[in-house]
Amino acid sequence: MAARTPSLMLQGTGSHVGKSLLVAGLCRAYAKRGLKVRPFKAQNMSNNAAVTESGAEIGRAQALQARAAGVPPSSDMNPVLLKPESETGAQIIIHGRLSGKADARAYHELKPGLMPAVLESFARLSSEADLVLAEGAGSPAEVNLRRGDIANMGFALAARVPVLLVGDIERGGVIASLIGTASLLEADERALVKGCIINKFRGDPSLFDDAIPVIEEGLGAPCLGIVPYFEAAGLLPAEDAVGLDGAATRLAPGSGRRIRIAVPRLARIANFDDLDPLRAEPDVDLTITEPGRALPGDADLVLLPGSKSTRADLAYLRAQGWDIDISAHLRRGGSLLGLCGGYQMLGRTIADPDGVEGGAGSSEGLGHLDVATELAGEKRLEAVSGRELESGEAVSGYEMHMGATEGPGRARPLLELAHGPEGARSMDGKVAGSYVHDLFAADGFRHAFLSRLAERQRGVMDWDSSVERTLDALARHLEDALDLDRLLEIARDR
């Protein structure tokens, strides 16, 4: 039998225990050792997505992990992506392309048929790698979802990949969560568990010494390390909207914050990593406004982010009274920017004749741009580059949206891209919209844009370099906390 590519899977005792960040850090650490590393997540559920060079759609976390590994992202790194559109339904993306929609029950019935696509992607990645680092989703202890599982132990058993369980000590109950998870596994699943990692530890780790033998006895496998809390985690894109909790926290020190940006937290907010470079600027105070609260009256800019369900989120925005706050903000002379779904909301109407985002119908927009949107046709997925017309500064990013936006406001575009003018602006320039995600990662454009809100000196922050430095720091952090040679031995012993 041919030797299997060394592989290791990190599964969590629950969601948001830090699996994505650990995989990213391990990708960078092993890549710096000269290994060809590939990240993999069989099934992801997130509205924070990225577009590959080939125009495929994958989870944003896997794109970051690919960057950590020093390779371009590919659809094989996340063969199944679920993008929630409602409390019970989601778009299904397979190998980077929209396959259809399903509610939770229908998807549960569909899952077993997706395993061949998952194993096909894993095999392709394995053929080009020295090491594949896989990430689970949620928890393997969700016994109600075990049948047809492709995300956790179902995949691990099919591909014969050893598993490490990750527990988050910050949320409490880590001993019970690890042992409880193991106790709910079947015998063949439990045999794949080769150890555990305690993540997000604060304080003196020696205080946890007495707990380790208890965990190891209950797990039947060793504790392979205690990872201290990584303070710089906020500088890296979050996987999903839970990452917005506390997002108004400053990512950079600074007491002279002169520019205030308000972002309403939409129910189906998407691609909110667009905000990260703004949050990291020392003179920017970016506030995520939670439901039930008014948009701050002293904001310089209100930024409407992307949405997975634009018409539904527009109704949600109105239900919060944020449409009234936005009109008052503009009367005070403030600026308004919409990105992707936020751009669509700024127009006169949003029509969805075929019900691509829910029920068919049409919604009245906020009316701050003289454009109208129709959600029809193929989903646009494309990496783009060009310049901002007002400043001439270079921009790059990606488009990821359904439908097209047209109207007189398009005669005043925001950007000039390779495929032509893009976006729209109001007559006075106070309101603008664009379909391009990742705009603010461009340092020159970000400075020019912020300088129009308030006079400022050009910052020294290089966003791309800061992400790279953070990934390097994360790799060192894990080198100190974990025995990477031992983890590699486990990966090789498949």
C-alpha cells in the first residue's frame, strides 16, 4: 500500500475554541521548517469568504491558512462551504461553485453524498504536500449530526487521519468538555484521538498541573500542550460573525483617535474582515453598533458592510431605526459608504425576481444613491485590481455578489478597474458604494480615504506586512507552547 501523506486534524470540543488560528499558526511554523504544507477544512459554515485566483469561493479562514503556508488558496482547501441566508437555510458551495440551497434538514440528508467530493479534494492536496493540516467544524460530540458526517470524525475515519482535540480554557469547563467529548465518541473514533491541546490559557500554567492527569485518564491520550492566549489574534481575519463580539476594541494603541466610523451589525453580515485594516489604524475609532442601539451621532463615516441576505438585512436595518440615524448623519454632513450588500442597500430599489436570496420580490432601498439592483444571473466571483478615481491610488480585492447595479449614479464611479468603471457616488461625493471587498487593505487608498474624513498624517502601518508579522508571531507562539516534532510524528503515523 502506498504511503499516506502525513496529516493531522484539529477538532474542537465546540465552536470558536481556536481551531482556525491554531491551524494557521502551525501552517506557518511547519512552512518555515521547509515543509510543503496545505490546510484543509472539509465543511465550513461562514459568510466570511474569499475568492481564489481561479474564481472559486472558499472560507476566509482557509484563505488565511493558505497564506500562512505560503501557497495560493484553492477550492480543495474547503470543498464544502455553507453560507447561511436565514436561521434554517444556506447556500451550498461545492468545490468553490454555487451548487444550490438547502434548509438544515435537507442538507443533513444531502451530506453523505458529499463525501466523495471531500475525499477528492483531500487526495489532490495530499499529492502536492509534505503535510496536510485539517480542521474540524463545531464538535465531533454532536451525536445528532453523526450520520453522514463529513466535517469531523466522518472525514477522519474515511481518510484515516489522526485527531487532536482542542479545548478552550477561557470559556471555562475545559476538563469536562474534553472528557465529555471523548466519552460521546464511538470506539473507532476514539481510537483516532492521539491527544489534546488546551488553548487560550491566561496566567500561570502550573496551576493546571493537577488537571492534566485527570484529562489524560479520561481521554485515554496525552495532553500535548497548553497554549497561552494569543493577544494579537484580532489582527487576523475572523472566521465568522462571533469574531465581531467586542470588535470595537482597538487593534492598535493610540490616544489621539480623531476619526470615528460606525458600522451597524447586520443580522447576516458578511465579509466583515473588510473592516480589519480600518480597526488597526491608531487614529480610527471603529464602533460596531449592536441591535437596539442608535448609530453614534458624532461618527465621521457610517459604513454599511456586506450581507448574505441583502433585502432581509435592509428590513432589519429599518427595524432598528438605523435608516433614520443614517439620514440624520448625512444631514449633519457625515459620509456614507456601502460595500457589496451595503452598496445595494444605498440605491433606490433591490429586486429579487427569482428569489435568489429568499422570497421573490422587491424592496425599496435607502435612496442615497441613484442606482437600482436586480439580484439575477450568475454569481460574480473575481479577483480585481485598479485605482480609485479621486485619489489615483491603487486598489485590489475581489468581487463576490449576485446581481447587477445600474443607474445614473454609475456615471460617477468610485473605482476604475481592469473591466471598467465600478461603484457609484452621489453628486456631493458624501455617499459612495462599491462591490469590491478588501479595498482598505491597500495602504495608499486607505490613507487617502481617511484623509477626506479628517486631516491626518499618513500612517506608518503596512497592512499586509502587519498580517505577515502576526502570522510569524503566532508560529513562534506555538513553537514555544507545543512540541512540533511530536505533532509531526503523530501526523506521519497514519
